[in-house]
Amino acid sequence: MAHFVNNAYFSLEALWPTVRLAWHRRSFGGEATVPSKPLLLLTDPTHFEVSYTINPWMRPYAWAENPVGHLAAARRSFQSLAAALTAAGARLEIMPGVAGLPDMVFPANAAVVLDRLALLARFRHPERRGEEKHFLEHFRVLIERGLVLDEVVQLPPNCFQEGAGDCIWDVARGRFWAGYGQRSTRQAAVEVSAFFGRETTALELVSPRFYHLDVCFCPLSGGEIFYYPPAFSAASLAKIREVVAREDLIEATDEDAARFNVNAVNINDRLVMASASPDLVARLAERGYRVSQVDLLPFIMSGGGAYCMALRLDNRSAEASALLRAAE
Ligand code: ARG
């Protein structure tokens, strides 16, 4: 059942009772006929470039030395990523990019999605704000198609939240982890928790190099957390260690983090990530994960890796999965 809330600014905390009432209207039943492969949203890289600097990885002058060559390399990287994600078992939805909005290739920043609800991002930097309306339009198209989304909602003004890049669904624990301190506002974690009705732990990011949670924190299907401790405040590290058992914590090295390996897409026992060291591949294999490596250097020039480039549209809570199974 499609229902839009556009240009209406409200506190999502106040909206939660309405959302809860709407739960039974969501069309989980209709999904039973759809193959249960993960569905990822990607953006075509035709308009990708590095033309401004909003994180320390971005060097427009390096891009400008060979824009045609870098774009050609980006297209090849994108094709390899799409192939690796498909091989790992995903279905892909590829939307067009928009000229002048080069960072649309990172749709993980566009929204937080769970149980057929999308909370549209509100970008901190003016350079990326123009993306919001294009992603909103695409989410409307998806709602009209009726397959993955029922509703898209906007955040209150002045509450920055950069989508799944800064708010990651931990399927093993049924909770969100939300980054703040670089791009997203701390209050965003409260809004996410109220909107989705899920426990959401806010984690403070202290390094401009690791400006989104998804570049330093990656929950895995088996319950492990692959993370880079220096990116977090001491209090946030304590929170992580309070929730996650010691044996489930996998620490990334400086090299892993700098190669954007933490920014990985996890599908069951498969991990798709930027080129990694043999040591990391072996460490993850010991835990039962198979790594597919993709050369993502053109996108790393913008400060993004595999996870940023794919927004998971079919995240499910245990409750929704049970509804789905019942409908089968
Ligand atoms: N240049 C983009 C930015 O700084 C990169 C975004 C990468 N996305 C991510 N989810 N980490 O916003």
C-alpha cells in the first residue's frame, strides 16, 4: 500500500504510533512469490567524478589529471562489482545517475531501509543535498512497483542522517548501529529507533578519514562484527564491547581500513569488498567467510567502497521474516 509523506516535517518519534498501525497494511504476503534473493540498489556510474572535497580521501586535482581514464576505470570497476554481487547471490536494481551529482554512485547513503519502510537521508554537505530528491523519486517508483517498499518518510530539518552508510542493520541482533559525529547528527539515532521501533545504538566517530559508520564497522551474518577500533570514541568502543561478545569481534588493521575492506557487502557466507591483503582473506576464511575482491580504486578516490555502492532494499526484522514465512 503506497503512502507518501513528502515535504512534511515532523518528529518521527511522534509518528511511530501511525507507523505501527500501518504495519498490517504492509504487503509482506505479496513477496512470497518473489525469489528471496537479497535486492541491492546501485547507481549507474556515468556521471561519477571527484570534483569536490567533503572527506580526506577526495582529491579533485588527482581526478582532473585524467578524467576520461578514471571514468573508464570506474565503469570497469562498477561492472566487476555488479558481477561479484550477482555471483554472491544478489539481485540488482540499477538506477540512473544525474549529471552534477557524482556521489549518487553511493546509494547506501540515500536511506535507511527495513521491513519495506525507507527513511530518506538528509545530507550534511550541500554538495550532496541535490541527491535527496532523485533518490526520493526512485523510491516512489519502487513503491509503485509494489515489490520492495511501501513507504518513504523524511527526517525533521536539521537532523542529518546519511542513510545506511551511517545506520547499519545488524540482522543477527535485530538492531541498528548508528554513526554520528562526522556526518549524521546524534539525534538521528533517536529518530531511527522511534521510526522503525528498533533498538539503535549510537556510536561516535572520531576520525575524519572514517566519516561514515560503514567504513569502520561491518556486522556479519554469523553475528561477528568486523570493525576498526581507532575510528571510535572510547565510550563508543565500550558500548560495542558491551553488546558484542569478545570472540565475535574481528579487528581490522590500519591497512584493511585504508583499503576500504571494512566497507564490505555481506550475503550469507560471502563478502564482496575492495582488494584485500591475503592475511585478511585468510582471517575471514577461518571464520567461514569467502571473500570476493573487486578493484574499486576509482571509487576509493571518492572515499567509498563496496558497501557504499549498494543499498540493501530487503532488510528484514525477525518479525517480518516470520510473517513472510507464514504467507508462503
Ligand atoms: N564522496 C562520498 C562522500 O564523501 C563518499 C560516500 C561513501 N559512502 C559511504 N557510505 N561511506 O559523501
